[in-house]
Amino acid sequence: VTALAVRTVAPVNRSIDIRPRALPVIAAPMYGVSGLALVVACCNAGIVGTLPASNALRADELADWLRTIRDEAGDAAWGVNLVMHSSNARRDVEVELAVRFEAPIVISSLGAPDRLIDAVHAYGGKVFADVATVAHARRAAERGADGLVLIGAGSGGHTGHLSPLGFVPAVREFYDGIVVAGGAIGCGAAVRAVEVLGATFAYVGSAFIATHESLASDAYRAAVVAASADDVVCTRALTGIAANMLRPSIEEAGINLSAREPPRTVDAYATINGRRVWHDIYSAGHGVGHSKEVRSVSQVVATLTREYERAFSREASHPSLALSASSTRS
Ligand SMILES: Cc1cc2nc3c(=O)[nH]c(=O)nc-3n(C[C@H](O)[C@H](O)[C@H](O)COP(=O)(O)O)c2cc1C
């Protein structure tokens, strides 16, 4: 009787397992790119799939997507990204839906994660906070985030300015929770590199734009396939926030960046010369050169996995290790 009584009154204390099966990679949420098909494909391929709630046009569509993802993902972890700033008119509905469909990971952007934490923890989910500076990371850690997503330099979309080489170790000095490193990670060796620096997961966005399952247009996919890192330009002149964009699409829109003042107020979804930023003026990070053709998500994940495994064997037999061994002997 006592055991039964204890079981009945004990608080729910489960924690959803978010470990990926194939690779320590979270497919990062991307406006205009990550939808239902991409998330499900990522989960099936053994990585964590995520989407920004803003990609669903209406709340009922978001509810349908989250229900389907929950049903199709099985045991695989997935996540939804919510803009927590008060400017997001749908914020409370999006929080309610993330909780109703028990998103294993809820990623908060542009705003404190506090108001999410109790509700998400109640069903065993985890709250990650997007951060772009060390001070911001410290604040989010103090507020109880389960994970920090470090948006580093070279990221697609609105970018951070700190190199992951400095950012990850700086955060690791005071934070022993889950660290997700983002920015320019387009190959498996880069996934391994951020792991070596102390990250738990790599946050990989642009590598999933040129996939069959993404929401990107054919023209956007083709622009990504054609681009190299040299085509990426970081500018505040389009939305008012630093973003990494593909220079050819800016030129195509007739925009002269050097003559253009950044807008006085932020407009994340600006239209310039009749071209919509993100839809007609394209974004990608410094890892873009790895997308050489349009492929399926499972092919991208298989390549990342192969490269990741090769990075381990390279670490074991790296010439510089041989060099230090011989210099030790001499
Ligand atoms: C086209 C595009 C749209 C993006 N939209 C969002 C978004 O809606 N919310 C968000 O938190 N991050 C967004 N990001 C940033 C990604 O989540 C991630 O931080 C970034 O893609 C990682 O860098 P990488 O592209 O070099 O891999 C976007 C990135 C791209 C390329």
C-alpha cells in the first residue's frame, strides 16, 4: 500500500531522451526552409530535426505539423523554435502547441526562456536558448536553460559574430549543460571539431537547404549548389540585423550593398526592389560550399556521418601528432 501511495503522489519526473542515433547533429530551424517533411526526414536519418514555428502560416497548420511529427518521429528527438519576444503575436499559442504535442526540445529565440521552462519540464522536455554573446549565454544559463545554442560567426540566417573556436570554450568555462555550436558547419569534420571544443551537438542549417525535403524553392536550392564560401556576404543593410547572404542573389535584386544604409528599424522580413529577403534574396552560411547537388536528407546525413568518422581516424594518425612524438624523442 505504501509503495502504491508513493507512486501515486510522486511528481512526474521523466526526461525525454534527446540523444540522436546517427550523429550529434541538430538540423537547425530555418525560416522558409524547415517544414514537416524536413523534420521527419531528419528524425528518420538519425539526427534531431527542428523547425521554426513561424514556418506554419496559421496556428492550426502548426498544430497539424507538430501532431504529425510527434506521431512519425517515434523515439527520435525533434524540436520547435519559438520567437519569445513580445512582437510575436502568436507566441502564447505557439508555446501552448509545443507543450500540447510535447516537443522534446523547445528552442527559444529573441527573449528569455523562463516562461517556457516549467511547462516544458513538466512533460520531460528540454528548453534550449539561442545566444550570440558570452554574456547572453551566462544569463540564459542562470535562468535555467537546459541547453545553450551558440550562434557563431559564419552562420546562415541572422548570424552571431564570435568564432565557434572562441565561443564554445568560453562558455564551457562556466556551463556544464548541453552546448550546441552553430555557424559554418557544413561537413562531418566540422561536426567533430566543435565536439572536440566541448560542444554536445553541432547546429547545422545551410547544409539542409539543398535537399528534396526542404521548403526552399528550386531557384534557392540551385543558388546554394552553385555557391562557395566566397559568395557569402555578412550585411546589416537588408534587415537591420547582421545576416549572411549569397552575394549573387543580392546583385540579381539590383541592390548595391556599399551604397545602402542599414534600415533604422529592424525588418526581419524586408522586401527590397520587390524581392523578399529569405525567399528571393538567399541566405547561407560559410559551410555552403559542401552542398554540391540537391540530395535527400538521408544522403546528406550519410555523408556527414562518413566525414565525421573519417575525422576520428585522421585525429589518430595526424602528421602533427607524429611530429610531436618525434620531437619528444629527440
Ligand atoms: C535561410 C535560413 C533561415 C533561418 N531562419 C531561422 C529561424 O527562423 N530561426 C532561427 O532560430 N534560426 C534561423 N536560422 C539560423 C539557423 O537556425 C542556424 O543558426 C544556422 O543556419 C547555422 O549556421 P549554418 O547555416 O552555417 O549551418 C536560419 C538560417 C538560414 C540559412
